[in-house]
Amino acid sequence: FLRSSAALLLVLTACLVGFDSQTKLLFYSIVRKATFRDMNAL
């Protein structure tokens, strides 16, 4: 889980640097949904 979190953070950082605000917002909502699902699984 820790390794996947680090990879996710790396991808998120790349998106923050590389893309415009609209794509960033879309990616952020996807990340939030995935995190919520992970917490539900726990």
C-alpha cells in the first residue's frame, strides 16, 4: 500500500506540474474517489 501511495503521489506531482487546471481538477477528483474506495475496503 505504501509503495502504491508513493507512486500515486509521484503521478499527482507530475500532473500538477505538467497539465492545466482543468485536467488537474479532473485528476484530483479521480484520486479522491480512489482514496475513498480504499478507506471503504479497510
